[in-house]
Amino acid sequence: MKKLLVFLLCIICFVTLSSCSHDTQQGDGELLSIELETPEDIKVEKGTVYKPEGITVKAVFENKVKNVTLQAEFVIPNTNELGKKEVIVNYQSKSASYEIEIVPGVPTITYSLRVQSEPKKTEYFEGEPLDLEGLEIVMLKNEKEPTKIPLEQLDMVISVNGHTATDLSESGNYRISFSMRHLENLYTTYISITVLKNINQTQKDKLMIDEKESKLVYWLNEVFDPSTIVVYITDESGTHQSKIPNDRCKFTLLYHSIVLEDYKFRNEGPYILRVEFENIIGEAEIIVKFRHIEKKLVLDLTDHKVHYTVGETFTSTGLVIWLYEDDVKTRMILPQYCEFTLYKGGFEKPDLILREPGTYSVKVEYKPENISEGYKIAVV
């Protein structure tokens, strides 16, 4: 029994001494306070992570003062709001604080090289000299404040068909790149031109695109199909015609002199179709139109309840709703994606409870397409 009491007393003493050890270290005495040495006017940019630097934390004990900076805990405030904030410093049971100011950051400046106006000449024949009259290239600061850059200050690289060129001696679609260094960064922009094969002026044959047999009208966002073009080579009088296989022709689409690499019509209006066979070139006009698609709802009431008794609540269960586009069934729409409104005698009912006998009109609305359809139900 005595041994047990001694053991319990030892445990109590140990706990008591441990609780006191937070504010008292051997030989230091009791921790009285902590003191901070900080720089003046600490400013932190908004949104950045503040890391305490140049801060010294000293613990003041009864018998001495110690540097405890590495052992101290810093509670960092939110830096997403401007203004003065308090940083809390904790060491053991003591705390102190100092102030920082959250200030706006230095705005990021971006630069970009852009073509402000295309050159007047974008189509050439083989061997013609490059003419950049009308070309203007500017440096934009933060997507505005354009500064015109003289062409002689830019490095120019000409490429065609996957390789670098020194002149326009080869037919094809050229990419002419312009670049310059500004503040140790390289900025680049480019223009596109087309070089055609030379036409033999003594050539009496000519290339003809059959406008009746070829597809020369498209809807907006359709893709050009070269297989729909019928090409003939004819003599000067046009009396002798020989059909040319499409795979032996080169097709180029131009919209305002810009070559459409992917053949997709993204704008309404006229396009130029250029067909090239050997050294003969023919052209035709393609018209691109906007198509308005007529959309409507078609309701299938086969398994839907259309007869009710007074006091029942209208339900859309069993109703099948189809979306048609230009009289073509495209997909089914679930009733939960539609809005239902009841009418009786021309007046809209406030809810779906059928409180009166008679014939009701049901309006079904599909808001994403802004279309609706109606039908009738009977209530007895």
C-alpha cells in the first residue's frame, strides 16, 4: 500500500513539473515575455505568400534573454485584401505581434508582335519579287498602345512546303515570319501569301469548272468537298472538252485573298475556288449561305394520361417528346427538361392541380431551344 502511494505521488509531481516546464527552463527562470525586432514599413504585394524575413524573436526569462526566432510560430494573415494586417508571433505561452501592409502588386506588362495591316499584294506567280507595300507590323503593350515597327528592324524568314526559301520561285502557300527581340524576349508574327505557277500566255487550252454539275453553294460551317467539282480542259473555242480527274487537280479556296487551309466555311458570302491543272488555272465562285433550321416539338400521347378527375394533379408521365429539325426527327427530350403550363378558358392556372371540370390546354415549353407545343386534357 505504501509503495502504491509513493508511486502516485511521483506521478503527480512529474505532471506538475511538466506543466511548469513550458514557461520555465532549467537555469533560465520563468518566461516573462517575448520581444520582436522588425524592419520598419514591411510591405507585401497583394496575393503573394508572406515569408517573415529580418524578424528577430527574443524570449525574456527571469535570468536571461534568448534568441528563439527559429522556435517561434508565425501566424500569417490573408494577403488577398489591401491594408494593414497583424502578424502574430507565438513562443510557448507568450505572444507578440507586428504590422505589415498589403499593397497592390506591380502590374504585369506583356508585349506582342501583330500584323496591323496586310500587304496589298498577297498573290504572286513564280519568280515575281516579294512586295510588302502596305504591310504594317506593330508591337502591342498589354494588348494596346500599338507602336509601329519599321520592317528593316525585323528579321524575316520565308518558308514554303515545309522548307525555308530565299525567293518566290516555287508555287505554293508561303509563310513569311517576322521577328524581333525586345527586353531579351523574342516576338514573332507572320503573313501568308500564295504563289501560282506561271501561265503560258501562248496556251490556247483553258480550264473550265462546270457550274451546273459542280456544287458551288454551301451552308455556313460546311466543309468544301473537292469531289463535287467537275473540271474540264477545253480549247479556245470551247468546242472540245476533256474531263480532268479530280485527283490530278489542285484546289485552293480563298476568302478575301486568305487561303482556307482546312476548307471550312466560317463566313457567309462569296469565296473563290481556284483549280490548277499542270500550268493551267481556272476559277469559280462559291456562295456560302446561312441556313435557318426550323425546330419544333412533336408529342406522342400514346402512353400519356389525358383524362383526369377533379382534384387530381397533372402529370407528364408517359409523355414522349421528340425534337424535329427541318421535319427530321433528331432526338428525344425528357419531360423533366421541359416546363408545363395549364390553361382553362384562355386563362393560365397557377399550378398543376386540376380543381375544376372541363377541358384544359397544356403548353409544353423546351426553353433551351425556345420552342413549345400544346395539347388538351379532359377533367371530369
